[in-house]
Amino acid sequence: MARVTIEEVRSIISTTADDATIYQYIASAQALMDLLIGQGLTAMQMKEIERWLTAHLIASSRDRQAREEGAGGAYIKYTGLSYTGLRGTTYGQQAIVLDTSGTLATIAGKSVKFKAIEQ
């Protein structure tokens, strides 16, 4: 069961995603929250971490955060490169800070790599 509501997520991230889409991001954040079960965090800490993780997932995939923007030549550079993990958005960084167990900090910059082997 989700600890956060769609409205609570919307209160920290401006997004045009509809409610059904945000709910899917909440469900994804819940999967990450399994890492924190049994780590001695309070219910309030777990709720806030889930809220910020949800916003991180939205910001890193759907509504990316700008790092630099231009005008005349119209350019934009985004934060949150795929290999930066939770540190890639301010929302992920906040989730790391809220996790006093240190669990998220240990996985924050890890990425997954795939290797294709031809047969």
C-alpha cells in the first residue's frame, strides 16, 4: 500500500502527468522502499522518502530538470544522466538525506550495465 498520495507528490514537483501516471511512479517508488524495510526508519521518514523518490523518478524520466538553458540559440542541458542514479536530481538527493540508515546513499550512484553476447 502506498504511503503517499498523488497530491503529496504534486506538492513537491510540478508535472503535467495525469493522476494514473503519477500513481505508476508511486508504485515504482514503493519497490525501492523495500530496501529500507527493517532499517530502523520511522513511518514519517518512510513516507517522506517515498514521496521524494516518486518525484525523483518523474524528474529523471518524464519531466527532466534543466541544468542549463539558453535563449538565442535555444539549447537545454538536463540534469540526471542515467549513470548518476539518485544523485541525478534534487529529489533523489533529498531522499538520500532523509534516509538516516544510509541505505540509499550506498546505492545512489550505482548503475546497471548490460552486455550483449553474440552467439
